Amino acid sequence: MIDLIRRATTVLHREGFGGLLRSMGAYAHNQFLFDLRIRARSYLYTKRAHNGLDRPYDPIWIDPKRIQFVYKDDFNQKKRLGSIKRGTWDKRTYPIEDSPTFIGLKERFCEGYDWERTAYYKYKMEKLKTQSEVNDYYSVSEFEERLDYLDSLYQSIENCGYKSQRELDSADWDPNRHPLVTRAHERTGEVGVNIGRDGRILHNDGIHRLSIAKILDIDEIPVQVIVRHKQWQEIRDDLLTKEDIPEEYESHPDISNF
């Protein structure tokens, strides 16, 4: 309760009464309503004879090297987890190695750069010049506290291995970006991916953890599938009813995990 009051006071000071109302609505969704939305969607998909969508929270395990592209926009993981979507959205991608976050973390942890010299730091500073808030940070000093957390996260993964969200406790979360860890954070907090029409796996959320896993050459990590392209789901619907899976698909994580 004390944390809630402290958070409410901070939001009211920064964003006014309107911001407080929005924050209260988001908290209610992330603590309670998100699960109803995700479970209702899963139920409807199952009734429509879609296969492999009855356990939307369950992660699939994947070699980070398989995730080579980033979806240019991003789907809200707490709202869209386990969705099917048609359209050309899966064409809007760019290589993860072009991401300022990936480049900057590699500069920091592989080449020993001070944070201020990294592409990641420079990218965020440019955004803070034109935006009042970037990823829940409202000032340079707040963002720099995030850098301490990233140093700790890297050391933790390097020394103790990569942990799933179920293995973490509230102390493992970034206290500045996530001052209140809700049920939605705990249940939808894995690295989030989307799957395009041809089965290509696209990054959507959690690029810091994915980048660190790539840098440390982690064998596999748990990811949650947020959105599948309709054409890919049609392929899954067909394959998951067969005893013999064609060789081109049998090793795909979204097939072999179900």
C-alpha cells in the first residue's frame, strides 16, 4: 500500500490529475483485467479450431541467434499476448544488429566503453531532448540509474545464467522503470516475439535481455509469442494435427514446443 501511495504521488506531481487517472486505469488492467482479456481470446481461438493457443502464457525456448530481426512497431505484450493478426505488419522489420540498444550494449560489455560513449546512451539522450519521457524516464539522472541496473543485469546473467520470469522475485526488476511489479509484469514479462507469415521470429519486447543473451552466447532463452501472423497460424493449425511434421518445420520452436 505504501508503494502504491508513493507511486500515485509521483504520477500526480509529474502528470497531473489526468495522468493519475490513466495510471490508475493501467494499474487495474495490469493487476486484474489483463488475464481476462488474454484468457477470453485464447478460449475463442480454441473454439474456432485454432491449434496450440490454449496456453498463451507458456514460453517457448529458443536459441537467441534465431531472432535476427526486430518488428519496427511493437504490440502491447500485456494486451496482445497470444493474438493472431493478418496484414503486412510482419514486413516492417530491421536487423537487430542495427538497433542502437544492441550496438550500445555490445560496445559496453564487449569493448569496455563508458556508457556515455555508447550508441545506446547517445540515442536515448537525443530522444530525451525532444520528448518529456522516454521508456518511463523523465530526466538524464533517472536514465543513468537505468544504466546501473543494466550493468547488474549483465553480471547476473553472466554469473548465474539466464532466468525466466518465474525464477525472479520483485527485487530483480528495475525499481526505477517498474516501481510497482504487477501480476501482468510477472506473467507476461518474458522476451516477447512475433511470428511472421513464413515462420520468421521477430523481436517485439525485451531487447535488453535478448541483446545480453546474444552477447553472452546463451544457448536458449524463454520467449512468449505475442502475435502470430494469420498465415503462419494456418500452417500451425494444419501441422499440429499431423503425426509426421515436414522436415522444414519440425525444428521450428513454435511447432516443436507444442
